[in-house]
Amino acid sequence: MKYLIDSWAWIEYLIGSSYGEKVRQIVENSENEIFTCILSIAEIMSMTKRENRDSDSAYNAIISLSQIYNINDELSKQAGLLHAEMRKIVKDFGLIDAFVLKGARELKAKIVTGDEHFRNVKEAILIK
């Protein structure tokens, strides 16, 4: 199965929370294909730096456990349009969330998250 792990889920995994344990079971299962949106890496690096956590270890874990889903001009265009549509439904739906959702749709993957913005998104698996 294909999974796109969002920032929320990676952070829980990295801090070793009970939610992170659920993420670990997905990420470390060799039968799964794991992806991370490149923009999520920036979010995670920002959080680890702000909280004085080990950014290098976080980065290395993500890089070693997942394939990085890159963006290009067409994906950026489509994610922007999707963002505008999602904002009609979820008023504070984030732009990076739109990239994650668009990426999951293109990959035909499930989004692993605990982010409430994805509550009614069919591609999402909420782990909280």
C-alpha cells in the first residue's frame, strides 16, 4: 500500500508519542511504499529547530524511511487550484496541505495524519 506521511504524523513519529507508534507501524512495514512531500520536510525542520530538537536526525529518518515527493510547476498550479477549492470547505486549509493532498491523489496513496484539516478527506487516515 502507498502512504504519504504528512508533517503532523512525522512529528509524532519522531517524538515517539502513542500516535507516533501508529505511524511507526505503517512507516516501518516493508510491504508499504512511503512518501513525504518535499514541503513537509521544511515544516518539520522548522518545528525541530524551534523546539531545540535534533533536526539532522529528524531529516535523516525521513530521508531513509520514505521517498521524497517533489513538486514542479504543474503540480504547483494544481495544488493552488485545489487549495482555493478546499478553502471553501475548510476555511483554514493550509497551502502545504493542498500539496500533500494533490500528491496523495497523484500517487494514489493514503495520507497518514492527525491534522483535523483532513477530517473529511477520503484519502486521509486520521490516526487520532
